Amino acid sequence: MLSKVFRINGMACHHCKVTIENWLKEIGVKSNVDLPEKTVTVQFNPIRNSINEIINVIESAGYVVVVFPH
């Protein structure tokens, strides 16, 4: 399992948190949204999911992803 942190623009409430976590769960990605920090930490299997796929799912839910440098 790999772990990655993304900053999420446009996320402001509990509904946003639940939406992102549920959409990621649908593709088998574990996530933890931190509303005050406006971040999501994802844990994923790189054989099953790519970073681009994870970003696309979050952006399809209506949010903007900012990728932190390594």
C-alpha cells in the first residue's frame, strides 16, 4: 500500500468530506479527509489504482486537487 496527501480546493463541509471518501471507496481507495487542513490522505494499491485515477475521481466529484511535491 502507498500513501499520498493531496490538498483539495473547494472542500468546505462534512458533506464534502463524505462525498470524497465515498467516491474513493468505490474504487477501492482508503481515504481520510482533514477538513481544517483541506487535505485528503489516500492509501492505495498501485497495482489497482494510479494517482491519476484517484485525482480524476476527486475532480469528477467537483473538487480541485493540488498535488504536493514528494
